[in-house]
Amino acid sequence: MDILCCPVCKGELELKVDKKEGDDILEGKLICHKCNVKYPIQEGIPDLLPRNI
């Protein structure tokens, strides 16, 4: 998490976990409060593609 940042504004991302298995995060989201964008995590894979704001 320390090396991840928002691809739009380079702000810090907050992790919200919905489903976890051991140390693996399977479902959730990464939230940038600076530009108010949410990036989903599905099946353990974060989707950090920039969104149209």
C-alpha cells in the first residue's frame, strides 16, 4: 500500500476491505479522498485504470 497512489492526482489511497481470505484481499476498494475516485478490487485484483472525472 505504501507505493500505491491515485493514477489521476497521485493522492494517497485508503483501503476498504469487503472480503478477505487470510492475508489476501479479495473484494473491496481503494479510495482517493483528494479527487474522490473509488477503484474497485475484485477477485483480488485492483482496477486502477483512470476514470473520467
